[in-house]
Amino acid sequence: MLSKRIIACLDVRNGKLAKSIRFVNTRDIGDPVEKAREYYLDGLDELVFYDITASSEARNIMLNVVESVAEQVFIPLSVGGGIRSVRDATDLRMAGAEKINVNSAAVLRPQLISECAVAIGSQNVVLSMDVRRVDSTVEMPSGFEIVINGGRRSMGLDALAWAKRGEELGAGELVVNSIDADGTRDGYDIALTRLVAETVKIPVIASGGAGTPAHLHEVLTAGKADAALIASMVHYGEYKVSEVKTALHDLGVKVRMSW
């Protein structure tokens, strides 16, 4: 059995670490470079960096911040926000990102996924999905809808259908982010994560709602996720990465222990 991965998510706005609840009331909470190094030294498996306003502001990601983070961590670094072309993906790889995350631009032009997969390898292309619960309809049978541009635009696209399409186009992993759970620290959307994990064959990363190690245990077992993103629970100092991993180990979850 492969070890479950613990991935810290750094949402960055104007070069500052930021956090929101359900994608609103965003506020700056620190220096992303300092946090990246802190988590790396404490045993983090991977790091995800999102420029959260790049897509909505129709601009490219801030490469200088990516470079600064890449100089401080020596674990897989995945970067997303404002990636609209192979050139954008290549620039990020040159800046130190191992993987690139596509989201809004891929929904608007799905071939971006396959173009990036051909250029840099499927294993380095992550499809991030921002998902909101809706009433189940003929068009939206799963009851989960894809939204883009930081939750500002609903797409009328069923999340499970998009997950399958993303896999077919060459995405190597999926990040499934529940907007309803995002930043609440009340736990992941287990039903959503499990539905996606049972629909695709590529790794699924659960995102949105982590507040305690028990939440991670639930999504990594009952939710069938291959990895779990954490943010608020470590950003605000309630837990250290090493404490989260120790708790999961004690609960019987296979994780990489470095101490």
C-alpha cells in the first residue's frame, strides 16, 4: 500500500499568504516563503502554491514568489493560478515547480490539459476542481457543480463528468476542493471525495475543510483519497505537520515518517 500524502496548501495573493472561508473574506496571514520552509523542515510531503487571483485578474502567476519558495523546499512543489498555455506551464517548471495545476482555463479550454500533458508529462499535470453542492438535475446528476475564477462563476458542469474528462485528457492527479467546506475546519466533504475517487483511476487529493487529524483520517479512509490538503489547521499554529502525521500514524494510516 502506498503511503498517504500530506500536502500543505499556500494560497497567495499579491505575494502574501492568504486564507478565506468558502472563498470569501480573504485576509493576509503571513509570508508564504517562511511557511513553506517551516512545513518542509517539519516533514511535509508536498507543497501546493496557488496564486488565487491570477485567473480572475487575467494575469500570469507571480514567478518570483514561486522561485523564492522553490529555493527553500526540497519536496515536490505544485503551482497553480493563471495557467493558460504550455508556455505558462513551462515557465513555472523553469521557476522550480515540479507539477502545474490547471483549473479555470482548463474548464474553458479542456485541450489545455492534453497540451500540457504532452509537453511536460501527465505525471506533472494536476487538474484542480473547485466544486459546489447543488440540487441534482438531469444536467447535474451528481449534485456537484464545477465553478471557476475562485468560485465566482458557475459553469453548469457536473463535477464527476469533468473528473472523468480530465483523466481522459491526460491529467495525472485531481485536486477536489469543496467550496462548501473550504476554510471551515469542520471536515472534508467525504461524499464528494469518495464519488470522485470511485470514478477515476488517477490519484485524488482531498481539499477543503481540514481542522483536525481525525478529519484527515476520515477522508483518507472513508473518502478514499490518496492525499489530503491542509491549510488553516497549520497556518494558524493549531497543529504542526509532524503532529498531524504522528496522529495519522497512530490511527493506522500509512504515512511517511521522517523522525
